[in-house]
Amino acid sequence: MTFAPANQEFVERFGDQLPPDRFSRADARFLIEQRGLATGQPDSLVARPRSTAEVALIVRQANAANVAVIPYGGGTGLVGGQIRSAGPPSLILSCERMKKISKIKPETRVVTTQSGVVLSDLHAALGQQDMIFPLSLGAQGECQIGGNLATNAGGAQVLKYGNMRDLCLGIEAVLPTGEVFNGLSELRKDNTGYDLRHLLIGAEGTLGIITAATLRIFPKPVQQCTAILNIRDLGDALSILEQARIKLDDRVTAFELINLTGVDLVGKHLPDVRIPIAEKSEWMVLIEVVSLIEGDLDSAFNAFVEAEIESGRITNGTVAQSAKQRDEIWTFRETIPLGNRREGAIASHDISVPLDVVASFIESTSRHFHRQYDVRINCFGHVGDGNLHYNIFPGAGRVASDYRNVKAHISDYVYKAVLDTGGSISAEHGIGRFKKAQLAATADPTKLGVMAAVKKALDPNGIMNPGALIDVPS
Ligand SMILES: Cc1cc2nc3c(=O)[nH]c(=O)nc-3n(C[C@H](O)[C@H](O)[C@H](O)COP(=O)(O)OP(=O)(O)OC[C@H]3O[C@@H](n4cnc5c(N)ncnc54)[C@H](O)[C@@H]3O)c2cc1C
């Protein structure tokens, strides 16, 4: 597919319909993937509209002029969906000026927000009314609600609250033709046919620009217990989660797996971060439980921990005694990806496998890699959802580039092993441009056919984020 460049001639199409400050040349912020893994076209244009009507006007003109539009949020996406390197200069469309939180309704537990709102700003605004939006992740100071929806972000509390798909009641979006979809519903029940909201969530900007959303919010918990527990054996993690659910029910909000390699990398690269673990052991779990009502959560949680120590599954641990210690535990957990990044992985994989095979999957693949290569493995993640970040690092004294020839074999092996379990090659980061070939090679052909048909129907000229997620023949 060939596109026209987003140049001065394109800007002139708007005449006096848009103030000139809506367009500027793209600077490095919009062109360089945060880890330096991709670079956008240097002459790209950035559009920064102030309203949905302006987004619609811009997209309508782009569609008419055959200019490729790249939706851009906070630029934190990990699969290159927000960076287009190929073709003539694109039009990068940023909603960063659309950051109004228009309605917070604690009584019906709904917030209406524009898509350019930064996730941590939404947290702060809701906090003033003792409410929370439960999506929380390491990039929350930069990522935007539009990007979170477009990637169907999950994070650490999916166990209790679900991912963006579960948290979103309604969406407003500008479709690739420039039409506005007014779907800002606050309804929990609405069975009126195809749900465009769910097409747009997780579409990674290939079906339109999300401009606003209505999201579910929750009362701020009044009690919280957080702990990092050393576990005897990886295989015990699932039993510990099961016991936590039996004894603490749906109050369990997070259940994270932590590996010693991740701890060591935080220690090595981020010496200022306090590591709140009792002792070094191969595997640890971070567990958090919350209560929305007054009561004795501490006693119930301590009883659970004591019973697990008695059973031998937990060998030691740190239970947060204050809000400060809880913050330290989460800061440490959220810093693990940065420690990994600074170390420099040979290959990283964001995968999910069925819960009951998590341990056998990690053990058998690790055995294979240690037998074949001189590597270190840090496997961690939201294990309560079966979501693992399976990162493979060079052996001591070596660097990632030493493994250039085997990198593809390593990833192929991981993905094949994942698919053999009935798992997913992308648990939470999406497909973007980096994982498109794997999706094309491994997805159900009927699914791929329907995706292509949907893309063609909504975006007949293929202008919306071309090259991301799926290639559709013209
Ligand atoms: C340190 C770190 C930790 C992370 N932890 C987690 C985690 O625990 N769980 C998890 O699920 N994810 C995690 N992520 C990934 C995270 O979900 C995404 O980076 C984030 O949701 C993307 O938001 P963004 O605004 O930065 O979007 P961008 O990176 O700007 O864009 C991402 C994709 O969304 C599209 N897009 C952006 N805005 C819009 C819009 N308004 N309309 C339509 N399409 C749009 C882009 O075209 C692109 O395809 C993490 C990322 C980092 C860097």
C-alpha cells in the first residue's frame, strides 16, 4: 500500500478550519521507541487536536488524501505499535491535549475521561474523591487512557478487577473514515448487537482513534495487606494462590511471581531501590489483599500466611507493616522491568499459559535453555493470570549481541512451547509491529480472516496505523 506524505500541502488542506498550532514537525519524543528498538520517519508530522471534532476533521482529510495516520499515546507501548518506520512521512496523531476528566460519579462508579489523560493523573483525580481506577502499571506516569484501551492493558490487579476490556463501559472514537462513533455509554447491560467498543479495545489503533471513554471506578480500599513471600518451590505457587482464594476470597487483588535473577538485576542496576525481601530464595510471590469495608483483614491475612508457613510452602517473607513498606514492595516490583532493560536481554517474551501448567512450562523450557546455551533466565510476572515475562539474558561476562545467531531460535522455542500449552504469544503488550509475523504464523486462520475483513470494512483505504497488528492486502 502506498501513501501520500504528511507534508505542508496536507496541512494546507485545512485552510482556516484549524489553528496552525495543531500541527508540528515530529520531534524525537514521537519518533524514537523508548528502548531504541524502532525509529519513525524523520519528516513525520504530529497533529495535536483539542477536541473530538478536530480529530474527526483531521482523520477525514487524511483518508481523503491517502495519508497514513499513526495514533500515539504516551509512547510506552512495548511492541512498536506507535512507531512506523516504513513509507513516506506519516501523520502522528496525539491526543495529549485532550485531557479532560469530565465526570466522576462515585455513586454510580463511573468516570468519563478524554483519551489523552495520563493514567497517573486519573488516579490522582479519583483519589481526591476516595475512589480508584484499578489499572496500575510501571508506565502509569506516561501512558494515556487511549493507549491503555488500544492495547487492552492489564497490570497487577487483573485478578480482582480485570483488564481494560473489563473496566471500560463505553468508548467514543473517530473511525478511519472520519465518522465519530458516539459510544460513551455508562450502561452495564446493553445487548444491542455488535459491540464496537470491544473491537476498538485491543485494536492497537488500527480501527480508529479513541477519543474518550467511560470507565468503571471503585471505592478506595480501607484496608490492605501486602507481602513478599519466599516459596519452597515454584510448583507451590499455584497451591498458595488457591489457598489465598479459599481463605481470603475475592479480596486477593495481586499475585506476582518474582525470580531471584530479577532481584539481583534490580540490586545491580538500581542500587537506590530498596529490596524488601527477607532472604534470597529462587522464587518469591508478591501477594496483596484488600478490603473495601472495615473489619479485621490483618488477622485473616496473617492466619493465611501462618498456615502456609506451617504447610512448608512458604519458608520466609516480608509482610508490609506500613503504607511506606507497601510502597517499597510495589516500587521494587515495578522496577524489575527496568533492571531487566538495563541488563540487556537476548530475547524477552510477554506470554500467558494456563495456570495449572505455569510451573511445568517454566521448568521444562528453562531446562532446555540451560542445556543448549550459556544463559540466565528471569521469569516473572502476573502469575495469578498465568502471565509471565520470560526474559533470557547472556551468561556472565557475555553480551546480548554474542547470541545474534540464536536469538530467533530462542524465541521460536518459547512461542512453540507456549502454543503447545494452549497459551498466548502476547498476554498484555499486544502485537504491534514487533510480533506481527508471529501472529500471522500462529493464529487461527479463521480469526486472521475475520480480522482482515473487519479492518477492510472499517478502514477501506488502510490509512489507520498501517503495518501494525495485521497486514491486509489492498
Ligand atoms: C515499564 C512498563 C510496564 C508495563 N507494565 C504493563 C503491565 O503490567 N500490564 C500491561 O498490560 N501492560 C504493561 N505495559 C504496557 C502498557 O500497557 C502500554 O505501554 C500502555 O498501555 C500503552 O499506552 P501509551 O499511551 O503509552 O500508548 P502508545 O505506546 O503511545 O501506543 C500503544 C498503541 O496504542 C495505539 N494508541 C495510542 N493511543 C491511541 C488512541 N487514542 N486511540 C487509538 N489507538 C491509540 C498506538 O497506535 C499503539 O499501537 C508496560 C509498559 C511499560 C513501559
